[in-house]
Amino acid sequence: MTTQTPATRRVLVAKPRGYCAGVDRAVQAVEKALDQYGAPIYVRKQIVHNTHVVRTLEERGAIFVEETEEVPEGAIVVFSAHGVAPAVHEEAAQRSLRTIDATCPLVTKVHNEAKRFAAKDYDILLIGHEGHEEVEGTAGEAPDHIQLVDGLDGVQQVGVRDPKRVVWLSQTTLSVDETNETVTRLRERFPNLIDPPSDDICYATQNRQVAVKEIAAQSELVIVVGSTNSSNSKRLVEVALDAGAKASYLVDDASFVEDGWLDGVTTVGVTSGASVPEELVAAVLARLAGSGYDAVEEVESVPESVQFALPHELRRDLRAG
């Protein structure tokens, strides 16, 4: 165990952390749909990438499925915050499903950019991770025009029809620094590469990365609360290490924190991904307090006040009573 005296041990908690507006909206959509229509409510894919959130909603009567074809005809299905391709909407209509689209508005913005540039016959280079639901949804908006660029290794594999008509878009949950590096590499190959009209990396992803950089510079260890399938949570671990933390770990909850991580550590940084409820962070802080890290300081880097309205289909029915 640590040889430091308890008085020297402290925890720096990043702010902002945890739920972003898009996640809050999506989770509320499922909760209010259960209240309004009763169980079961079907959800295509995980509503957000957090095992605790999914389990809690399952306990209330949500049924998570991988594909729309698993939903009984005529039932209610919620589309996740990560967005879906047009083909998924078409399949839902064919099965007479009642849909609630909980796609994050910032993901919808990227979808709209993809459609707009495809209509102008641009080659679109989509920076993101292969297999991620958000990437699949965006690529589905313009499959004949979009090529995936999965990190720096994907840059050399890109081929375009006209180097003067190329634009890049990105998955919203990537590392800001990594995305910028990929864009720089792409621009070396395609000097006329066009930037999207506005930054695709979502405000919450950027803010949480800025915040973790600030605490990581002062911490030997940074604990990131989040699930392993959460892209933005995994990026926070990488950003913390790049910003100076000697070690950083991703934990689903407090039970994953290991005593050995704390050996010789004076300052622990704590943050959480954009799909993590605050009670999971509180439990990690309690776990650290039990090991003598009971001096807690919240470090606010960026004020955050964004809110999104519930999906319009749900708002309409809630208003109708």
C-alpha cells in the first residue's frame, strides 16, 4: 500500500464530466416512453454505451435488440443516441413500428452534412472507428460517397475521384488531438481538403478532454469511469496519459478500482465519460476515501449548460396526455 500519510492524499475531480445533453435526452426518452406507453419499450442497440444505464432501463421494462427485425410488428422502438442509417428507418416503416428517434442532435448535424456534400458529388472522408454505430449510421446516409478513415493508418488507403472535391467529417466522440492529426495527414495528400462547416467533435467530448487534461497534469493516476464500449470514455484515458498522468484506467464502477494502483500515489484524478451517471462517480470517490483519499477538489475547466429537447414524437404524445 501507499507510504504517503493520509493528509497528503487528494482527489481532483474533473468538471464537466458524465452525462452530456445528448445522452441525457436519450435516456430520458426511454424513461418517459416507459411512463407514457408502458412496458415493453424496444430499443435498437444500447441507448448509450454504459452497462449500468442499460441494466437500469432493462429493469424498468426496456428490451434492447440488435436489429429492427427483432422488434414485433407495430411495437414502439427507440433509436439510440448514436443514430441510424436511412435503411433502418425504412425497415421500421415496413414493419409498422412506432419510432422514437433519440439520435443526438449533434450526430444528426453530421448526417445532414454528409447528405449535403453527397448531393454536391464530393468524396467524403469520414474519420472514425470501424464498426461503431455512429459511423455506420453516418456512412449509411451516403454510402456511395463516404470512405472511412480509421486513424492515421487509414490515411494512405484513401482514394478519391477528384482531389479538388474532397471534404472530411468525423465521428463526434473522437479525441480532438487525434482527429486534428488525421486531418493534417489527409491534407498532406489532398491540399484542397475542405473542412466541415462546423466542428464535428461534439462540445461535450471536447469539454471533457479539456477538463481531463487539466487534472491529469497534476495527477499521478487518473481514473476514468465508463464502459469499455464507450468511445469517448476510452479517449479520456488516452488524453490523460498524453497530458502527463503516469497511469490511467477505465473502470465500469468502483469495484474495478485496484489497491495496487494507489501505491505511491499522492493525487488521483477522476472523471467520467459522457454516458456515465453521476452516482457511479460518487461511488468511486467513496472507494478512494476509504483508502485515505478524502480531500476532494472539483476542478472546473469549461462551463457547460447545453440542453436538448426530447424527440418530437415523444413530446407530441406527452402534450396529448
